[in-house]
Amino acid sequence: MTAVPEASVESAVSLQAVRKRYDRGEPVFALDGVTLDLPRGSYTAVMGPSGSGKSTLMNLVGLLDTPTDGRVVVDGRDVATLSGADRTALRGEAVGFVFQTFNLMPRLTALDNVALPMVFAGVARANREARATALLGGVGLGDRLDHLPNELSGGQRQRVAIARALANDPTILLADEPTGNLDSKTSADVLALFDELNAEGNTVLLVTHERDVAEHAERIVHILDGRLERVEELDTVSHI
Amino acid sequence: MVGDLGGEGASNVNVWSAPTGTAGPPGAGAQPVFTTSDVDELDRLAGVREVVPRGSAPLSAVRSGDDTVALQQATTYGRPYFASEDLRDGRAFRQGANETVLNPTAAALFEENVSVGDTLTLTLEDGRQAEVRVVGILDTSGAQDPFEGFGEGPRVYLPADPYYERVVTAPGSGERERAYPAAFVIADGPEAVDGVRERTLDYLRDESDAASLLAPNAEFVAQTNEELLDQVRDILDTLTAFVTGVAVISLVVGAIGIANIMLVSVTERTREIGIMKAVGASDRDVLGLFLVEAVVLGVVGALFGTLVGFGAGYLGTRFVGLPYVVPWEWAVVAVVVGVLVGVVAGLYPAWNAARTDPIDALRYE
């Protein structure tokens, strides 16, 4: 077995020689030895064609899945050593998901959607409502607290989802094609919001297949057939 | 209902004759076999306080003033069978007098309510007429004795002398004597009632006029009110068991209904379960949410069912004319069972929800 470099303490997430095997008639490696380090405060984009292993990478970083081989360390904790319940707890406090299809709870107001992760984290009602209100104010939806998702535009929904992702002050923001269902104007707004959040110190991992979206990041990780094809460092001011 | 038969009747033995091997209600198939001499002999048995022979007088109508109503029969007692506390007004009739006691329903039959002191004209079955004075009105219209059955019909009570007219030549005395189809043998006290019952049957079978008059395929029945109660209880128990059976089946069907709704609900909300898990909901959180929903369904159903039960019970007792009793303890049982059914029926769907894989759930359309 090859020596695996120790994860930096500064890493929000660190993948070390990670392999993920699925058995579909014959074993298939969705990820085949990926080593990737996401420093705190970094902004990384992942690009790759469908089937390249992007989703599997997302699921592993987001603690929805466990690797077959190698180590996934999130917020300094090795996923392999965690029980299912501990992994869920860590997911709740360390990972904020932003999905292409927003994935808001349809029967909950914007405020309740943002407060939901804090419910499962055991935050008291008054505190979580105050924080949810502040977060929605921060994404420019201070006047939409009591609206249901179907009373909001696509861009507004995605901003609610971003506010929800920030609810438990996560170690990493995971965005999976966050602009995939938005028009170019609202896409620009949402990406500007991510830039802003990253500037405030949040670690962002953005999965996309659009080059101009990926260029908002500091670096682009190209992934192909379960392996890192290349890592492209960007001039961080280029997109401004 | 059972309460109607208990109380002071605990010392009474109800006696009648019935075709052999039948198990009908009290008095079913009774023949007029108990002569006045039999009644006197029974009265002399050890432990017997009093014997009250009972018969009915066939009528065709009763008139009060210009107001005539049809009435098929009156109940006649050989001795006063009413305690003073049974009477709302007046007193019991005397034997040999042209007097009558009515129950409230009978008193209200006429346009102007009949009261104590009024005179009624009875038209007997054969067309003869008799004038009787109302001397008492009963307190309630319920059955005065077990032979009347349940219900609150209009009833007119008369002294057997002179209104009970069934007579036979008594085999013992050779005289023409009244012959009654039934009698109440009243013991000195509830503790004496079983002995009195034995002695009554012994006397009737061996030496009585009734034994000679009894049809060959008939037998004497002597039943204490306690036995009668047992019979009624048996019937009620059977009924209760039947209703309970139906209820249990309903519960099973209800549980399957809840489980089905919950399974549909879990499937419909697969994506929401995925979202909840992605934002940190543990398996136990999800399990709890769906269990609570199932329990709420069960409790709401139980409360609704209890209310419907109260309403139906009220209407039913109104319709049958029984007192309306609210069984609170059963209402509590219903809610508790509702919770249990909710838990049992919700367990599998909730467990299904809890172990949903968030990756699949988020992809679910």
C-alpha cells in the first residue's frame, strides 16, 4: 500500500487514496484512488463528464457515503471511525448542502426550512429562529420569511437553500450544480453569493459541468473515470 | 338494563309452567294451572312470606269520559304487588274492589290525563263493561314484574278479584276456583329464596292442583330473579362478545388502513426524508416523526370514534327507551387502544422511512 500523506490540520476536508467500488454484476470503481485536500477557506470547483465520479465524490465529502478504501477526513475526523449515527451528527454540523433542485421542504416556510438543520442539531427554538432570520436577511430574503417554497422564484429558493446550508455554520459548503436550474441572471446572483461567502471565510466545493461557473473558484479539479485528471489553479480575481 | 331486575326482587321466585325443554322468556307458553288452593298451600310453605298470583284480563277498550282507547289486556294480581314507593300518587288497589292502578304511560293515553279519583270504563273482551276507580298512578312506566318484558307501554293493573275470570274445577277441593298462569312466591328474605324455590317445586310436582291440570308435555319453572338476571346477563354477554368481535375486526382493518396510509406517506415523502437526513436528521429522528404521525392518526380516529359512539349510543338508547349511560372508562380504553394501534401500524412504515438511503432519496422523483 502506498504511503498516504497526513492531512493538514488546516484542511476542512481531506481525501486520501479514496476508492469507492460498486458491485453491479462486476465491480466498478466509481472513484479509483483520489487524493484531494480542501484547505479551510478554499473555493474548489469539480468538473467532469457524467459518470466520471463527481456524484460519488460529493456523497463521500458530504458524509452520505463511506469509502471502500482510503481515508476521508472531515473537520479532522476520519469517517471510517464513525458510527452511522455519529456520521449523521457530523453531517448535520459540518456539511451544508446546496442542490441543483433546491430540495426545500415544500410544506415549510423559508424561515422553517432554514431552521430545520438546527432542529436536528438540538438548537433551542428562539435561537434557531433568530439565526434563521439573520441568515435569510444575509441572502437578501429578509422580507420572505413566511413564504412557502412554491411562493418563491427559483433564485429565491436557491438562496433559501444556501441560507439553510449555512445554518449550523458548516465546515464546508457543498454545492451540486447550484445554477443548473437557474437562468443566467439569477445564476450570476447565486454565484456572486458564493463568492461573497467564500470571501467571508467559508470553504466551498462546487460541482458543475459549466466552465464559466467553475471559473468562480480558486482552482478547478478535473475528474475523469474515477481519477483526478488534473488540477487547474486559477487567478482568483479573473472572474471579477 | 340488568339493574331494572335487581333490588328488592331478590326474595322473589317467579313460577310458571312451560312446555318441556323450552327456554323462552319468563311466562312463555304458560298455562293457567295454579288454583287458588295452590296459592294458599304455597303461602303455607316454610320461609314463604307471601304468594301473589298473576294473570291477565283480556280487554278491548278503555274509556275515560268521552275518550276511548283500545287496549288488549290488563294485568291482574291476586294481592297488591306494589310497594308504596312504587306509586307516584294514591295507593294500591284492594282485592274485591272496583279499583285500578295505571302506569304513567296509560294515564297519559287520554286527551285529559287521568288522575287518582277518576273513573274509567273498561270494555271486556266479550263486550261487557265495568267501571273502575283509579286509586293509584305508578311512578315509572317500566316493567313491574319479569313477565311484562322490557319497554314502557301503557299498562293497566287490576285486582284479580273480580277481574281475573279464568276458573277451573279444582281437582283437590272439587270447587270452581280461579286458575292463574303464573305466581310470585316471595320468600322471607334473599337468603331463604333458594330453599323456597326447592319447596315450591316439590309441592307443585307432588300434591298440587297444578300437577293434575298440567299438560303432559309441560313442566313447572321456578326461577329466582337472580337466575333471571343470569339469563339476561348471558344474552348480554353473548351480545357483548359479538360486538367485541366486530370491534376487534374493525381495529385490525383500521390498523391496516393506518399502515397503508403511512406507507404511501413515506413513499410520497421519500425526497423530504432525504432532505432531512442530508441536513442532519438521524434515523431515530425520522422514525420518531413517522411514529408520531401514526399515533396522531390513531388518537384522532379514536376520539372521533368515541364521539360517534356517544352520539349513536344516545340515539340508540333514546330509540329503545333505555337509560343513557356514558362509559367513560371505555372511552379512555378507546384512546389508549388508538395509541397502541397507531404505534403498531406505524412501526413498519416508520422503520422503512428511517432506513431510507439519503443518496437514493435525494435522487427520487
